[in-house]
Amino acid sequence: MQYSDDNVFHPSLKTVLIPLVERFMDGTDYAAASRLAIRSDLGKFGVWFVEANSEAFDLSRITTRDCADFRDSLRRDRNQSVATVNRNLVSLRRFFGWLKESGNISSSPVEGVKELSRQESAPKSLDRASIRRLLRESEARQDIRAVCIFSLLLYCGLRVSELVALQFRDLELSERSGWLVVRNGKGNKQRRVPVPLVARKSLESYCETRTVARAEHIFAGERGPLTTRGVRSLFSKYAGITGVKVHPHLLRHCFGRQFLEVNQNDLVALAALMGHESLDTTRRYVQRTPEQLEAASERMSF
């Protein structure tokens, strides 16, 4: 079980921390990726505590200063991003909150520790030329599956985990319209997403190749349903071919920015399509990129 990028654990971490983390996990319904991240964050804290204090891991000995120093160490010594540092704090806050509720501790040492502030930046995206290069190359190679995957991510804004989970029962396609159902989005929420004509055509073309072996999952690999790792491998292949630095989530960002551009910054609609719980998450897509800010400044004159 992966808890952190440190391979050596103090005995107290194996006997105290890890069993508690597993009990904590048993009572949650976090997605697999979130569970992996939380285990890594808590294991990282445990290793840091033992090394920084030269003592065994003991819940009764953890102080607010320990949590604050851990935060500062991640930023200063490991040079981790503000977002990563804050994610570690969120993991600690959830874990110690559970410890308090379950009676293992009387108060949480993380409650008084503030997250690092950061300037919200616009999600990275691709320009039209790069997107065209990616789509054109997959079409030229008659890679129907790749065309379909790229199109659904670009035109429907799916997460890669939502893409690979799609089944034939989730499709509602006709000549004039198309919808797909995301049954287990982030937070186990379900939503319906319209499939625009371009994506609908690529989806229909790919589905026609699956008529002989119409399995539950739409996207198949050589050994069964396509996995997130398989999709990332596909992106790595086309990144090498086209020279475009691209990964699955980047196309979701492209969808978000383009949708707002052509729909008068309709944040409510975009949040519904992308499955965001909070408009604060969606609002990132109206932030300007450094290139846009530079261009806007260049247009000034006095």
C-alpha cells in the first residue's frame, strides 16, 4: 500500500499511523485517486514527524506547531506547489477531524493551521492550432478510437475516469441529438451531458466498430475495458507524434475555456456540464492566462 514517496517507515508508523488511516478510509467513499492521495499525504506527515522530532509517532504528542512546520517544510524544503501543500493540509484536517469524532484525540492540532494563499491562475489550455494538429493526425491515421476519445474530452468536458467508465447503456443518440450519462462523477454524482454533432459522429463511427463484440464498456483495449492508464498511454503516443504536450485533463480545460468563450461566460451551465460542486471551481476558467494579460497590456496607449 503506497502511503508516501518515502520507502522507509519507522516502526511506530506501521503500528500506530497506518492502522488508523485504514480505519479512517473504511468509513469513507472517496474515489480511488483521492484515497491514494490521502494515504500518501498522511504517510508523508508521519515520516516528517518522526524525522523532525526524532521520536516515535504518538497522537498525543502532535501539536499545532508540528502541523504548521510540516506545511512550511513541504513548501520550503520540498519546493512543492501551493496547491499540493494545501491538499496535504486538507488531508490532515479530515484525518484529525475523524480522530476527534471517534474519540482518539480531544482536539485537532490542524484546526488553527492556515492554508497557504495563492493567486488563482487560469487552467492551462491548448491553442486551436495544437488541437487541430492532434485531431488531424488521429484522423489521418484512421485511428477511430483516438478520434472518438479526443472528441468526447474536447466537446463534452469529461474527466478521464468518466470516459473509461462509459457503457453503451449510458448513450442516448439520435440523428438530431445526443446525450451521455455520467453515472459516477466526482463525489459519486450523476449528470447528463449533451454530445454535440462533431463528437456524436465520432462516437457513432467508433461504436460501429464494436458491433461484433458489444461489451458493456464503450472503450476497449487489447485486454478488456480501456483503463485510465491506457488513455494516458494513448495521449503520450500522440504527444510524441505531434509534438503537442497534451494529457487527458488538458482537453477538459480546453472544453471549459471554449464553452465560456462562445456562451457569454455562462458559469452556471459550465458547472453543470463539468460536474463541479462549487462555482468557485468553475470560475477559474474565466481567469486570464499570462499571455492574455500581456496582450491586453500591450493594447494600452496614453
